[in-house]
Amino acid sequence: MDDNHLGDFLRARRAGLQPQDVGMTSYGTRRVAGLRREEVAVLAGVNADYYTRLEQGREHNPSAQVVDALSRALHLDEDARAHLYRLAGATPSERPSAHLAERVSPSLRQLMDGYPNTPAFVMNRTLDLLAVNALAEALYSPFAPADNLARMTFLDPAGPNFYTDWDRAAQATVANLREATGFDPDNPRLRELVSTLTECSVDFTRLWQSHTVRGKTRGAKHFLHPDVGPLTLTHQAFDVRETPGQQLVIYHAEPGSPSAQSLNLLGSIHATRRQPHR
């Protein structure tokens, strides 16, 4: 059975592009559909013989730089690019531009607003809160401002009271930030944040030096909100596929529980406060 999946994929994507699609002039008689191997090699900046060996299955492990160059040459979208990396056995470098990493799409904002009874927010790898729905705004109202989960945990006076198990919350926060260094260690926002936290918090410095790494996925958290008292909420985190590095986080309470009732009350209080004074 033919198992040259990498070569088959490259050949198929090459066949789907015409010279004019990539800004090249067509010349000579074309015996096959799409671009020639030599043209793809030129576009990717690789040796034509090397590219031929990739397609023929005589070369199996291109570097991440070569895979990225081929992705651009073949005009692959994010899904196809990720698939090419998997076929090549390489690890993609997911480093979106700062502009894209900070922008939350209108459709995602609309989705969050569709959860009126549960807090939902979008954050990036440095734990900046990029967008929140109304109930998440109410949940984090003790903080001024509610801008970054790490800063809020370690530097805001409200942090130690808000997080019932502050030690556990602090450890998880630092482990999340430490994971971010593996994706983009030179990120200026990450460097600035870590520098500030290290200068201002002995607790952060101690935990940061442990090099514990953990991503945000799911789990229970305990809060003490000044308006409604104790809250036990479970959270789920979902990667935003259209913008690598962003996560949608949704908190929810056990239906019928005291925390669910407190969330409803918190939403009512927050809505009342937001109404314009007559």
C-alpha cells in the first residue's frame, strides 16, 4: 500500500495551483495540471532536487523552516498548514502577530454574549483578558482593573480575598504563564509582565523559579465575591482555532446549587448597577 502521505499531499496541493495564482508567468507546454515541482521549489526557496525527493518519498523529515516555506508557497490555510506539519513530523511555530493575538472576532464576542447565565471570557497566553461577557465582568468586578489574571492574582489587593484558595490559584496562574514561554519566549508582553511581577511579588518569584508548567483546561475554582459571597464554579477552556494563542474560558455552576443562585443574583446586581441613573 502506498503510504507516501506527505508526497501525495504536496503533489495534490501543487496540482491545485496555477502560475498566475502565485504571481508567476507560465511558460512552455504543461503536461500536468498545476505548478511544476521546480516552481514550488523556487517559491519555497529550497533545492528543486530536494523538493522532488520529498514528493517521491525519498526524503521524510523536512525541518520546520522548510515546512513553513512550503506552506506559504502552496498558499495553505491554517488547517492545511497544521496537517502538513503533522505529515512531516515537525512542530509548528504558532506565533501569531500581536495584532491578531489581541483581536477577538465579532462572532466570538457574539457567542460569549449568548451565555447570559454563566461567565465567559477570552484570554491570550499571557493571561490578558481580551473580551468578557456581562457576567464575567460582574464576577471580576472586585478588581480595578480586571485586565490580566496574573496581575490580578499577585498585585491587586482584591486577589487574596477573592480567591478562596489563593495558594492554589497562584500556582496555577504561574504554571499557565510558564507554559507561554515555550510558545514564544521572546514575546515582549510576556517579558514585561514577568519582569513586573518578579519585581513586585516575592510569591510570584518563588513560584516562577519552580518552572512548573500547566495549561488551562478544566477544573473547579472557589471564589469569595463581596456582593454574593462564596462561589464554586467549574471552568472549561477551549482553544480558538482561528487565532492560535487565544482561549475561550467558560465558568458554570452546578444547576440548582447555592452557587448557581448566587450567580443569578450577581447578574441582577450587575445589570442594575449598569442602568443609567434617571
